[in-house]
Amino acid sequence: MNNKKYCIYILIFIIIFLLGVFLRCNTYLYQRSLWLDECYLFENIYNRGFFDFFSTLLYSQSAPPLFLMLEKLIVNTFGFRELTLRFIPFLASIISIPVFYFFSKQFLTKSISIIAASLFFAVNIHFIYYAQELKQYSSDVLCFMILFMILNKISVKNIQKKDIVIYVVISILFPLFSLTTYFLIFAWILRELILYRKELKNLLIIQAPMIVMSYFYFTKALLPQRIAILECSGHIWGNSYLSSDFVNNFIILKHVIEYYFNPCLHWVLYLMLISIGIFLFAKNYKQKENLLLFLILPIIIIASFCHIYPLYGRSILFALPIIIIFLTKSIDFISIDRKIISTIIIILFIIAFSGYNFSYFKHCYHNNIWFCRFAGGFCPDPSGMMKELVEKYKSSDTVIINEASTTEYNYYKKIYKFNPNKEIYTDDTVRIYKDCEKKLYDITQPNNSYWFFYSDDYSSDNMITKCLRKWKDQYHILEEKQFSSSYLLYLNIDH
């Protein structure tokens, strides 16, 4: 590559990096309200000591201990506003863009392939979204790529003391910061077994520290946490495991591709392009880096079959860099000597990525990103509701909080330093309308004013929602605010 072409090449990557940074900064600085899961995680971070993160988390939450420790350190140092709580995911997402460039260079040979892969990574809706959510998914992606590049240079054959120290340290620390790096560690072990069977003894010896750490981590935190999650939300993950049911597996595969490439207009085309890339890698599977990348997918599949790890939404975001590599590897196959197949690949790419159009970037720019990512534009606004409540609350008012909104309400009470004289917490477990209405009658008094705080579930079809809709028409409305699934209602009740 001559100097002029190289300068153009570097300029393109600078533009891609700046675009990715702009989209992430634009969304991060919007300061969207924390939603239910983020508030749940915040409660764990705020109320627990550093070493308590190695035990089961409250509210059936799941997050690696070192990630939570770092969050705790930031909260203790800078406070707990939205921007500080989300800084680690934001920073991880920014760093991931140049890291992915170096990651992709290990597998892609043509400049156009690397450019295409980096562009898809920089503008992917989920990478942008999770740059501004108090969750570990951005750091999962970053840790996966960094660990891959480290492990790819380490081999058990003629391993040096320095490499042993590096491996022992990273095999202990990385899973504590990103649980999904276990897939990569197991893939590396399997690669070494395939390539260097005679080094089995040395391979087993250097695994000892990681095995000991993993045993205590699993028994102390992961196993109880998994049981708690399954009891609380097993219905959400239940259909996300592969099985002997071909139809269910087909649905999972379709979901994974559509999730990865939202807005995905033609998921079959993505599958065709990914399959071409996998085939090209399979031809050169004996190359160490190719074999390591290739082995990760079957390990993830086996974990799903064994009901260890679901193939569902954000839980599999860490594997998206691999899928992007497989997808864009087909561009490497384009050649003037293969006109027909090259034309087909180009057409497939153009059609498949037609969803990444002006409308897509307009949504991202105007921070309607949740409308792209969630059906129905899911975007609760407990912060806006609390601000309204604080401004118009009177000392004689009573605040009624639904159970599902408790953590968001409590978080923004701290933010706005709001201390009402009277609060009533209720729940939405009543399934019969008359019982529900009676319950609300019992907790309210005539000629009093009540604030009903619904930060997350007003849109759902529960009985309290039906009662409020009726009461809204029956009693005197003093204030009403609704945004997406959030609802704030101020009524003067006269039974």
C-alpha cells in the first residue's frame, strides 16, 4: 500500500472512529433516566461493601464483582448521578472501537473488509445503546477482544515463565470482570489440546489457579445467583436455550441474527453472508487465531444445549465481534477473477444493510435510539416524573408507589432529595378488578390529594392500571404526565 492510499485508509478509520464516538457521546450525554434493572443494580452498588459483590446480588441481578467494585469506587468518589454510574460502560464502548480495528486485522486481509467491519461495529445499535446503560455488556465486548489478542499470542508449547504469569493473572482476573470471557478461556484450552496434545500435563498445571478461583466464585456467587434468577425470571430465558426442538432452535437463530443487526430487514441474507465467512475460516482452521475464533461458537452452543447460558438478546452481545468478522470475511473473497460470486456477495451486502440508512442515523442523532432498539419505543422517565412531583408536591399530599416502580422511585428520591410526609407502597398482584379497586379505596381517604407514581409499568395490562384509568375519569385531575411506560397522576379523590 503506497503512502497516498495508506493516508486515505487511515483517514477513513479516523472518520469511522469519530462517528462511533459521536453517536455514543450523543446518547450518553442525553442522560436518559435509569430504568428498573439499572436501579436494581444501583441498589446493590450503593448499599453493599466491596467484597459483598462476591455473594448473590439482590433483586436477582447478575454482574461480575470487579465491575461492581469499580462502579462502587466511582460512586464513592464522584456521586451517583446517571453520567457517573454509566461512565464505565461508556468508556469501555469508546475504547472498543479502536480495539476492534486491531482485533479485525488478525482475520481480515483486505482493507475494504477491515473498513466494512469497523463501520458495522461503530454504528451498531446495541453497542451505541449499551454505552449509556449501567450494565456490564459494553465491558464484556471490550474484555473479550482484549483477552483474545492476549491469549492468541500465548501457547502451551515451549511456554515461558513470563507467559505463565500472564496467563494465570488474566485467567483469574478477566472472568471476575467479565463472566463471558470464560468462553474464550475454554476455547483457548481446547485449541491447545488440539494442536499440542503432548503438552497436556503443562496445560493442566497452569489451569490450577483458574480452577481454584472458579470453584469458589461458582459456589459462592454464580450458582446461588443463577437459582435466584431462574426463580424470578426463568420464563424470560426459558425458550432461549438450544434443544432437540428444531423449530425452537430455528426461532432462536432468527432472533440472534435479528438482534445483532437491528434494524435487520433480511435476516436470511445475513445468515448467508455469515455462512460464507465461516466456510472461508474453516478452510484455514489450522491457523492458531482462526482455530481460536472458530472454537468459541461451538462452546457457546454447547453451553446453551446444557442450559448453562442462554442465547438471548444482550446476554450474547459479547459474541457480536466474532459474527461481524465472519460476516465481513466474505468481502475478502471478492475478486475480479471471481466475477459471478463477487457480484452476488456485493448484492447481498447492499440489500442486507439497506436498513442502515438516513432514517437509522437520524434516530440515533435525535436520541430516538430506544425506538430502534425496543418495540414500542420503551423509554420510562422516572427522573422527569420525580422532577414534576417535587415541584408540585404539597405537604398534605400522599404519594402512592406501585411495587414495580419502587427502586426507580427510591433512586430519584435520593437525586432530588425528596422526603414526602406520607408514602404508600402497593403492588399489582391482585388479579380481580373489584378486589383491586377495593384495595385502592382502603388506602385512600375522601377529600385528599394523591400522587400515583408509575415509572415502569403503566402500559401493562394490570388491574391497578385499569382502576387508575377509571378513576382518572371519575375524580378531579390536578396533574397528569405520561411518557411511554411512565405515568404520573395527581388526583383529588372524593369517594
